Amino acid sequence: MGLTKLIEIEPNNPEYYNNLGFAYFNNEEYQKAIDAYTKAIELNPNEGLYYSDRANAYGKLGKQEELKADLQRSRRANSDFVSRRFLKLLQLTP
């Protein structure tokens, strides 16, 4: 069953939107990925991984301010490992 069908059945599951974002990201459809990650965040703003995933997509579009903001949100949402990894990759460590 495809992700869009799962979203139709269970539209309030943030994992489905995050996975959809990942699929878009892998297809280099970064704005669509951002939109899907944003929906996942709206449904569960306490999951740091969603912010990190969206930050990665922002990075692909050269949106550095949005990327930095999402990395900070990710850290506040208790996803330090993921945030630190991206910060190191981007040489933005505080």
C-alpha cells in the first residue's frame, strides 16, 4: 500500500508524512519534502527527527536560516544526536 493511501486512511499519523517527505527528498523534490515534513511537525511538534529531516531539505535548497532554525528546534525536542551530526556536517557547531 502506498504512502498516500495510508495517509488517506490515517491522516493524523505524522510518521506517514515524514516517510512521504523522505520519499520526496530521495527524488530530489525538496520543496515537496519540506511540505510533508512540515505536516509531520504540525501533527507532532515534539519529534526532533522531523525537524532534522526538514533541515536537511532546507539545506538542499540553500535555505541556511531555515536550516539553522530547524536544527535548533530539533535540539530542543531532544534529538541532540541528529542535530549534532548535521551541525558538524555543516560546520555550524556552537
